Amino acid sequence: MPSRNERVWRDNFAELKGPLRREEARVEASRCLYCYDAPCVTACPTHIDIPRFIRQIAAADPLGSGETVLEANALGHSCARVCPVEVLCEGACVYHDWQEKPIQIARLQRFGTDAVHARGELPFEAGPDSGKRVAVVGAGPAGVACAAYLRRLGYATTIFDRRPLPGGLNTFGVAEYKMDRRTSLEELKLLFTLGASVKTGVEVDETLAAKLLRDFDAVFLGAGLAKTRALGIPGEDLPGVLDALSFIERVKARDASWIGSSTATVVIGGGNTAVDAATQSRRAGAQAVTLAYRRGPDAMSAYDFEVALARADGARVLLNAAPKRILGRGKVEGVEFARTRTARGKLVEERATFTVPCDRVIKAIGQEKDRSLPALFGAATNPDGTIRVDPRTLRTSAPKVFAGGDAVNGGKEVVNAAADGKRAAWGIHLALVPGARPGPEDAYWVSTIDGRVVAPVQERTGAR
Amino acid sequence: MKKKTKPDLSTDCAGIKSPNPFWLASAPPTNSGAQIMRAFEYGWGGAVWKTLGEDPPVINVTSRYGAMDLGGTKVAGFNNVELITDRPLSVNLKEMYEVKKRFGDRAVIASLMVPCERKSWHDIVLKVQDAGADGVELNFGCPHGMSERGMGAAVGQVPDYVKMVTEFVKEKSKIPVLVKLTPNIADVRFPARAAKAGGADGVSLINTINSLMGVDVETLVPKFAVGGKAAHGGYCGPAVKPIALNMVTQIANDPETKGLPISGIGGISTWSDAVEFLLLGATSVQLCTAVMHHGYRIVEDLEAGLRGWMKRKGYARLSDFVGASAPSVVEWKHLNLHHKTVASIDPDKCIGCDVCFIACNDTAHQCIAIDRKKGNRKPHVVQSDCVGCNLCSLVCPVDGCITMTEVKTGLKPLTWEQYAKNGMKGYTKVYESH
């Protein structure tokens, strides 16, 4: 009989969206209308030619399909699992206008990249040695994507990451029922066959930063955000108060002692990470999970479908509740909230308070910007702490330094980071080889940076 | 009050009577008496027995069938290399007698194929007549295997042989004789005329079309092979219907064969497919592929569909509409050059897939445009440039979104024939060529 721990993993953390069987994929692919200049392609930050890869599945060419995906998005294998497609490609599908279910683009994409992984060979190779070296700081989605395209362009690439494993949030922060850690690591392993060297467990300090700037021809910063913001209320230091990312990381480590370790959990925040933490708390065995957000439902930044999942899992969503104090003697015993309401666009707290008893508090009110890392490399930041870049090339104010991902956009999706990595790789190439034009091996993926220009069609001016 | 009458579905095709026009074609579904009786219990009007030949019976191979799927649709086209019946003649005749005894009101037609000798044909016709068959169908169509032995399509492809063998049969037959025609010929009207000249009571068509289903690109072996080798087979199923409809109409409209009864065959899956054959001149229809896909039960919805349509149209019997559409099929030279239609796109129904846009601009007449203002994706037709080709309306996935509308030109109809006779004069441009 499986142990309790095994049962919880098997039953509660199983993939929400499994793979498509071959005949399911064929039928689903056949539904695709093969739109011209398709809105799904526009909606995808990496501009994968979605109708094309779906047509390739319909034509029984899953490997070709996977190649189409991975050309435009080096992280297409994980994006197929973690992308919020409801608000991206699938949300743009013209079937919505027809009051029909959109094409299951994510699952079809997975069908293609799974085929590539089953074969165990990337559909493209490293470029001929350019004689130049690029350092990548951060082995998360932005850094890994950048490294993959840099290798295709022939740059000797070294990735540095402070964690013991590469992948960043793909490995440590994605809810396990969306993608497990093994899948993230398999994706990286295949991408690293392009020849990037990966140094994990390395903290980039002032000395190393200076060395990177000296020894490398360019540096890409893709280190993401810093630690979770503090609530700034009494009781925050009590044992039992966690930040969401370390909570999710602990859950993903599949530590048996972690299952059922809380009876009642309060998650504070209104974003997707907060909702993920609430859902995973329930699945890890907490009986009462309250997701508390200080504003109303419209202000929540979490996607509706994520909130719906948390509710379906039995989490209670408590709106207009501002945390005032974390209560407890020696350990967490509850959270005291003040009711709020919005008056003339301002959030007003009422005087009366109420308490939600709990034995764990998970803070998920966003991550702080890492202001020190860009400073080490001489890259200027915006007032909000994001790194300032040229949007076309992602070059920072420091000429040798490029940046992308959460550190630049303030915290978006894996696919945004992957798109940044791709853009920065070409930006670095243009900086090191001014006026460069993509060769035949690179023309396709380079064309996807801004979205492919479709063949111009003769303009006609006749009356409607 | 209007009297409600149940439409009469009974038919008389070349003197063969059946309670409805739906017959099972000579094929695996009519292989045995037990099968045919089960089909009759479901309501089939007739059955053409799987082709009988001389003993010893043929030997079949494995595998036998192949199919072409389209996207999510299974069996859009179907192929077989099966030969005629592989059961002894006496067994088939005994079962035929039993079927007729139990289902006297249904049509049982014996499909026949023997070598091109007078005695062989005389012998077998007399035998099936004795077994109680309501008619015979001469299999001059089977395109594989038997044709290599000088039978089937090898006969059907030579009008003189068609006439000769039909005459052999008519010398002895007291029951109606249908001649089943092969489509593997340049002009189907020639064997049809030969059949008529030989005294046939009617023709049935089409038999299957020569086909090779494909090659497995992994193994490089032809698809649906027999131990690594494939022979061409006979192709049928939904994909062949337009070919069959054209051939049926050619015979229905040919002055030399006009009025010759036709049993229509080829890709019929639904009641409306059947109605199309009837409208073009067939008085019975034969089905096989759809039955092999879904079983005999489909006759229930075929019959219900036909009955419902006849009620809606106010037809009391098949003869009210059989052949009604055939006169509308003419030669190209009789089409009106002054007729004009243009496309229009309903923006309320349009979902913005832009499939029409790229189809028109890349491959047709470049008359669909998109006003890209404010992210609009909905295309519109530049009607002044439209040639009314239909392509956009064919590729549009949304029912009723793109319609082809007639534009009154006010011009007198002009056919190519008239135009040519006028010394290429009298044509007024109805569309822009570019």
C-alpha cells in the first residue's frame, strides 16, 4: 500500500492537465481553423507559430511540431504546462467568438515538445564558435532561454545561479500539479546539450560581478526578484509565519513531514502566488484555508481561473480584510483583520476588527525588487526598482550588460521571461557584431522576436 | 383539415420492386443469408447478393480493406481488394431461397460474374432464377483481381463485351437484368449504351474506382498491404459521391439512354445523399461503405430522413421527384455568361479567422480586404472586384457567414454557344478581370 505521503502526491498533486493521447491530439488539431495572421500567435509573447505547429500535429509530424515550438520558445516544454493560456493564446482563439471551446493549444504544444523529449535530441544545434563569451546571471527561464539562443549564435555561455539546481521558479516555484520539478530539470538538461556551462550554488557578489564584467564580452541579468515583501505588522516574526515562495518550495521538495503540518492556514495576498499557496495548502492537508485580501474582488491580480481552482479545492476567499496583527504566544494562533471598504477610490479601514484562528500564516504580497544586483553591474534602475532597458535589445544603461525577465518587467510569466531571453540574445549579438543579419540557421527564431511579418498582401481600396 | 398521408417510399427499379429505395450493394454486407435477413429486419428494401461465380469459389487474401481518414473523420474513403463470394454457389443459392421465402416483399438481386461464355451465363442465370431472385445484376465493374481474369471491369471497359454478355443473359433471364458499370473508363455513356443495346432492363453505378491507399512512410511499404505487397483496389465511400453523381446524370441525360432505369451507387451515407441520386434520375440506391462503418441500423434514419423530407416537400411517392434535378445539369457551353454573383461577409457572424482573406488573396481573385483599424480582424469583400467564385464561402468555417448573392445585371442571358455563334459578340463584362 502506498504511504500517506505517496498517496497525497499521487492524488492531490497529480497534473491538472495531462498529456493528450495521439488520437485526441489529432482530433483536437483538426479542429484548429489555421487562422491567417492568427490572434493566438500575437497573444503569445514568444510568438510561436501556433497554427503551424498544430497543423504539423494534424499531419502526424509531432517532432516537426515540437521544433516549431522550440524555435520560437526555448522553454516551450515548460510553457506548455505553466502558461496562463486562458489569458494568452487560448484566450485569443477565434473559437470564443463562436461561443465554442478554444483549441487546447497548451496541451497540443505539449504533445509536440513531449515528442522532442521522447526522442531526446534538440531539433537545432549550437552555432559555430564566435570566439566570444557571455555570462548569464540567473538560471531561471529568462537566463536559460537567453543562454540557449546565445549557444545557437555560437557564444561560449556560462550561467551562474545561487541555488543548488537550475531553473529558478520553474524548478522551485511552479505549483507541482502544473509542472513537477523533474519536468523542469529534464527541459533544462536537454537545452544544456547546446553546450552552456552551468554554475549553481554561486552567489554573485561585488568581486564576481567585476570579474564577469572583465572576463566576458557581455552579461545578461536574469536573476528575477528578491525576497517576499514584509507585511510590516506585529507578530510577523512568530514561528509559523512563512513566505509563499519558501512554502511552495518546501511542498515541491515532497518532504513527508510537510503533509498535514497545518490544520488552519491563512494566506495573505491577492495575486497568483497567493492563490497557488492557498490551493497547495489545501492539497497538502490543511483543513481550513483562508485566502485573505485587503481589497475587493476586482482589484485581485490573480487570474479568475486560479481563484476558481482554489475555491473548488475548498479554500475560503476572504475579501476586504486588512491584516493588522498576527496573534500568538510562541507560535501563530490567528490573524486579526480590519474590514475595509473603498470610498472615493481610497481604501478605508473600519475600526472594528475580527480574528481568523490559524496555525500558519503564508505571506504572498509580492516580491521585492533586487536593487543591489543591477548596481553591482552598473545598470540603472527605474524608480520602482526594475532594471531600465532598451525595449528592442534589452540593453541596460551599462553597455555590456543586458537584462530581462522579472527583474525588468516587475514579475510576469515564464513565457515573458523566455521571450526576454530570446530578445536579449539577439540584442547581445547585435551589440557584439554591429549590423549582424541572421544566417539561415537563425533566421526563423529571430523573426519571432517581434512576431513574424506576414507576406504583404496587395492593398485594395474598393468600397465596402 | 389537410389530410395527412404517409409518403409512399416503394419503388420499381427496372422492374424490381421494393418497399423502399434503399438496397444493400453487392459487397461484404450481403455475404450471407443470415446477414441479409438481419438487414431486412432493420428495414432494408433490397439487397444485391455478394457476387456469385462458378465453383470452385475464389480465395481471398488478408488483409482486404483500407481507409482514408480526414482529420478527425474516419473512413472518408474506403478501399478493398476482396473478390467475389468465397462461398460455394449451392450454399448461397439455398440461403437466397430462404431469404426470399421469409422476406417476400423485399428485393433480392443476384450479382453475377462468370467467364464471358454463353453457357456459363445461361447456367448461372437459370440457377438464381430458380432460387427466387427478383433480378440479376451483372458485375462488370469489379476493378481488382477478377478483372485480371477477364471478368468484372475487364468486361465493363469494352462496350462490345458489355452488349454481348448482356445479350447472353437476356436470352435466358425471365427476371430483370441490371448491368453494373465501372467508373474506370473515359466516358461511362458508352458502356451504358451498350448495356441498353444488349437488352438490359437498367444499369447500376458506380462500382469502385481503381485506387492505391498510400505508402507507410516509416516502413516504405504500401498501406494495407498483404504481406508487404499491395495490389490496387477499388475505392468507394463518401469521397467518391460527386464522381458517381456525375456519371449517373450523364446516363440520365444522354439522349440514347434517357429513361433507362438507374440504381445509384457511390458514397451514399445519409438520406440526403440518397435523395440527390434520386433527383438526378436513380430509382433505387445502393449502399455499402456507410453500412460497413455503422451497421445495418442506419437504414432507420435513412428512411426517416427521406420520409420527413418528402412530407415537407409534399411528395406522395418517389416518382413525384425522381429525375427532377437532372435537366438542370447541362454542358458548360449552356451556362449563362451574364449571370453574376458576389460574396458578402456578415460581420456579426464572422469570427475573424481570416481564412477567406488568405485564400482569396493568395489563390483566387484578390477581392477580400481587412481594415486593420483598431485591431479589427474582420475582412470585407471588395464587391466591385469579386468574380463570384465561391472560394471564400467554401473555406469559411461559420455557417451562413459568407453568402453568395445574385447581382441583377439586367443583361439578356448569353451562353458560350450563342456567343460563339454570334462571332464572339454580345458579351457585356459582368466582373473585373485582373
